Amino acid sequence: MRVQLLGTAAGGGVPQWNCACPGCAGARAHPDRRRRHASLAVETGGGRVYIVNATPDIGDQIEAYEALLPGPEPRHTPVAGLILTDAELDHTLGVARLREAGKLEIWSTPVVREALTERLMLGEVLAPYTGLSWHDLPVSASAPLAGGVEAGAVPISPKRPRYAAGPPDGQPWVIALRLSDRDTGATLIYAPAMGAWAPGLEAAMAAADCVIADGTFWDDEEPRRTGISRKTAIEMGHLPIEATAERLSRLPGRVLYTHLNNTNPLVDPEAPQHRVLADLGVEVAAEGTVIEL
């Protein structure tokens, strides 16, 4: 199993189109600091690749990654399907961008499928263009993908996206994705949104060879301090790095932070926070990072 990070930014990307914060201004002045929306490409063998989370950048992300390029036949694509960790717009808007496909295979939890088909009406909207074929992403179990890779869900929180607002219903609206390679025995946990340290998450991470975790905000007050929200990081559904770094540093496998918000000081490669994480043995994921498992 080969994994490549197609993007490492939170909603809006870096820079965000309507933002002139230091992080966005720095990315405009230094193109190497730009970050696309957080996503993974997972090569499972046999020329098949799964994309984890369909972001607004999905077209550019496919074009930037050789293993995802079409050919040799005019309409042949190595994209085997999409895997969704939640129903947030920054992780699902790219589904519509792939409407040229003959059929789209999508893995998600049932509650995410219902949100996209009943709230956003994606099935009806895309029906004139393509068909959506849904597969359940099992909790506490695994579903087979191509090439001997299995995928499963570790529930994290019942946080709904704004368009599906409502009281908590106990459903796994946000999950960590567990990918396992049957041939190598290697496991990866991908958790771009962590609003809580949920039961079962510690054990799943401890058993993984690699963990890619939520690094949206550096500290809990960052959204309010920078003026982007009246809520704290935790209230927005993201445990801040200050609350998770030491805990993650004790894991036996490789650990990387992804899903960085444009206000996060880590979007500046010169920020002192990089040294804090380096001393803990925790990495900040870079665009295009490749992980062999």
C-alpha cells in the first residue's frame, strides 16, 4: 500500500480566496507555502487508486499525481473510488467534480451517505451525468478494497455539518479511517477531524504503523483570537495540537499532522512551533508526502 498526501489544508485551503491573514498573505508571496484541501491517494496494487475525501481541489490533485492520470485508453482512469471520513463540504464537494465518470464508487458510513443524498441531493443532481454506487464503511470491522487493502471506520464524534444541523443523534458523523494491507500487515489511521479523543481511537492509533491526525489549529483560542470564529477550536470540532501533540508523540508509529487551517502558525515554515513538534518526534505533513506501508 502506497499513500500520497494530495493536500494538507483545512476548509478554504491556504491561501483562502477571501482572507489576508498572515498565513494566506505568506502563501501568496511564497507559492511553496500553498496547501490544497486535505486528501489522500491510496494505491492498492493493480493500478487502482482510491481517493480519501473528495475536496474542491480534486481535479488539480488528480492532475498533480501521476498515478491518478488517465490512460492509455481515452477514458480509462485508475481512480477506483472515493472514501469519505465525514460529510463536511470541504471533504465532499469534489464528488460533483467527478461527474464525467461512468460510475462513482463511494465508501462512507450510512449517516454520511444519507446526508449527501437526502440533504445535498447529490444522487438526484448527478443522475443525469453519472451513477453513485455506495458502499458502507463498517465500524469495528473492515471492508475489502482492491489489491488486498481493507478499510474500516473508527467513530470519533457525532458533529454534523452545518447544512445538516440538528441535535446529536449518536451517529458516527465523523470517523477516523483505518486502512490495512493484508499482504504487509501494515495499518494507517487517517483522522483529519478530531473533535474528541473518542473511545477506541487510542487503541486504533497504537496499533497503526502511521497516524495522520487533525492539525487544524495550534491552540484552542486560535479561531477566536484571529477573528475567524466566535467558537474555540474544540467547539468547531477540532482538538488543537497543543492538546494532542504529547499524546500522539507516545505512539509507536510515525505521526504526521494534516488539515492545517490558514491561521495555524505551522503554515509558516519558519514558525517556532515546528521545533516544538520536531522535539516530540511529530511531523507536519507536506504536500506530496509519500508513505510506503
